[in-house]
Amino acid sequence: MRLGVLDVGSNTVHLLVVDAHPGARPLPAHSHKADLRLAQLLDEAGAIGPEGVELLVATVRDALQAAEDKGVEDLLPFATSAVREATNADDVLARVREETGVDLQVLSGAEEARLTFLAVRRWFGWSAGKLLVLDIGGGSLEIAYGIDEEPDAAASLPLGAGRLTGAWLPADPPDPADVRALRRHVRAQIARTVGEFTRFGSPDHVVATSKTFKQLARLAGAARSAEGLYVQRELKRKSLEDWVPQLAAMTAAERAELPGVSEGRAGQLLAGALVAEGAMDLFGVESVEICPWALREGVILRRLDHLPAR
């Protein structure tokens, strides 16, 4: 069957269309993406303002049309931290439902972490052993650890690259004092959760997902995305530590000129790098392998698990 997953994230609204059936890997057929930056459209009260709601409704409507055009039989729509944490989330969800017919399911942070972990486990298989998975989104950082398909520990922290950029790094290029303050904040937040994971022992394999980690790995010399999904890519902590001060000295426009960095993500790359560096350091990780599958694939795989086999 042809499945569509509609991901209303903190940075983008992304429709991924795949051809799939139980027991087989989902094959991407189409991708429709719009940069909405919901995390940056919250007002002082933490609500998504009228402009943001209008943009969200229009974007969901466009994605719905794209899904119909591509013959999607089953649409799996969900929203993550930007909608989850908006003070007017219920009103926003009702408006989207009334105007588009799409009933967005709001995932908790723990659900995000678990579904991303499932996708990583299926990608690497049982031979990867105990996995530690790190995922930096626009609104939150997800961490999960385990040896099965369901993690033994999962956490979600409000350390998304978009959220932190808007709240902590207003200047372009950023003020060095702001960068130091953000670095302290990030590490204090992560340090509080490390014990929840280290009590299970050292992981056999440490994996990172998300656009932020992919772009940081590309900066550090990993293969271009054009070289395909199956090329092994990694990010070493030493390379990341070398890049952080360079990113901190650049404007967003200068970062956008770097290899693999998109214009839309350039502004928040420094905050993402500080989170990645902090997580790798505090968890004692020297390198992470980049996984091409993440939350959207986890949602698809969970749906396929509940379909009858052929």
C-alpha cells in the first residue's frame, strides 16, 4: 500500500510518501516539505499566533493535496514539540481539523524518542547490540537507550536547535557571552538526565539522527547525501569541537555557504552544534554514526506492524 506520514515539526511540515507492506522496508516515493518554523512563531505567552495558525492550516492543506495527488491510501498525521507545547494547542488542532479534515496526533517527547529508536533499531538490526540514540529536532532533543526495539530509557529535553536559537542567540553573529550562556544551559540540562541512561551500562553503538547531525557530519567530512543512504557517515566529537568556535564566529549567511548546510537551517546550526557537542561529551561518546531513518520512518514502521501480513 502507499502510506503517507505528515510530520508537523518545529522547523518543517514534511509529507513523506512511501510504498510499503508488512515485513518489507518502506520505499520512499515522494517528499513534500515546507519550512514553517513553528517554534519561532510562538508569542510571548507561548501560543501560536494567528499568522502561524493560518500558515499551518494552508501548509497542511497543501500537503493533503500532494498526498491525494500521489495516491496515498493511509495518511498518518502527527505533530511534535512546537504544537505540543503551545499554550493554545487544543485550539490550533481543532482549527486544523475543521478546515482540512486532518486530525493531527500530538506525540509526547517520550513517544518521539521511542519511535525514533525503533527506526534506528530496524535500520541497524540486532547485531548493533545496545543502542544509544540522539536526535536533535527544532524544538527538542530526544535520547533513547536499549537492546530491544522498545528502549529501556527514553527522554525528551527542550533543547531543540530552533527553540534555543530564538531564545538564546538573538544576534547575528551571536554575542560570545550569549554563546557561553547557552553552552552552560545545554550542558546543565543534559547532565540531569545522564544518570538515567548510564545505569544501563555502556552502549555498543551510538547513533545520531536528524538534519542537524547530518549537516554537522557533512561539515566534518562525511559523504554528501547524493552518494546515497547506504554510505556510512559518522561525526567525531573532536571534529565537532573544532567546528563549534568557527560556527560561533560566523553569520547565518556565512554558515549557509558551508558544504551541506541549507540556508533555512544555517541560523540554528550553532545551537544544534552546542547540543550535539554537549550530549557527546557528557555521555562520553567519541563518535556517532548517522542513521538516515528517524521519527517519520518509526511512525511508518509502527503502522506496518499493526497491519495483517500478506
